[in-house]
Amino acid sequence: MTSSLVPYHYNFYRSDKPIPYEEVADLGDAIDLKDLPTDEQQKLLNSMPQFFITTPDPEEVGYTFVDLESHLSLPNEQNLVNKEFHAQRLLGVTVPEFKVVPCKKTFKTPLGKVNFTYPCLKRRESEFCIYAYIYYPKGLDQFIVNEMMACLEFASMTAAETASYTFNSTSGSPIERVIKAVPKTLEIFKSTFSNCVSNAETWDYLKHDVEYGVDYASIKLTDWY
């Protein structure tokens, strides 16, 4: 399922006039604008347009839902001694992130090749997800593990419905809506999982050694570009 409030292209820049100089490659023969005399710097700056960065409204950023069955690779997955870990995605949305960084371009000017530094907008794609998790002791009988995994799957299905409903019924940016969905999703998951595993005969012996809950994570999908 896909929801895109606006297309995945944004008008990053606008300027008050065209650039008057030809863009060229810096082959080691260009000088940085800041290294020119102050009066020459000012002349070139006066001839260049002013650039303005226009970032999208956070609430209008496009997003795509992630298939809940696709592989989940958490960035800081914990490996505890003598513990097994399992996680299940409950909600995932792919969104673009933005940041402003200094960029440099070289232009052929009356003073020769000059490097201009200007602000530019970089983006990357990330997944923001809510996931259920469980830690349990290593070496458990497989029958017991299977019982817990069945309860994890059942509770995850119920919690995923809650996460999706809360996400779709709240306002804000996609990231804000993911975070807002966590408390109710956690409540539903823990109550459903607890009710399920309480029917297992071995649960009273294990419950103090098993940790389960819901959390959210940011997963980088691409580098900045």
C-alpha cells in the first residue's frame, strides 16, 4: 500500500536572477571566493543571484508503507549474553530526510576561475518503523520457543492494526505520526502477548527471564545525495 501526499520531487532552490557565468571544472587552477580581495569578492557576489532553499512542509512529505513481511534489519540490534532476540515489524514508512550542507561550484568569471560556496539541500531515504521484540534465554526447548513465537505473531498482528490505525488517524509529519502511534501500539501488544503466553504451562517459570515490548527505529536506506 502506498500513500504519497506529494510526488517525490521538491523545488529545492530558487534565485532572484540567472547565474551570469559559465560553470566549469576545477582542475586545481581555481581560487576560492574568500581568498580574493574584499572588493573583488563583493563585485562577484553582487553579480551572482541569491539562492534560497525551499524545503517541503513536513506534513506534506511523501511516504510509502513498507511490507511488514520484508526483512527487518535494526541499526542497533542488541546481542545480550545468553539471550535470543527476535523482532517483528508492526509499521514501517519510507520517507525522505533532508539536511542543508555547504556545496561548492566553480565558475569562469572576469577574474578567472572562482569557487563559490553556497548552501545546498541533501536528501536520503530512511525507514521509520515500529517493531515488537522479545528476548528469551538461549537453550530453551523448541516447543516452548514455538509457543512464544506463536504468541508473538498473534500479538504482532493485533498491534500492527493498532499502529496502522493510529498512524492514519493522527496529524503531523510521517515521522511524528510513527512516534505518536507507539504508546497505544505498545499497550495493545503487551496485553495481547501476555494473555496469550499465560495459557502456556511453562510461562510462570519463564516470565521473569523474558523481556518483550514495542519500540521504534530509524533505518538508513541510502546515503545522502
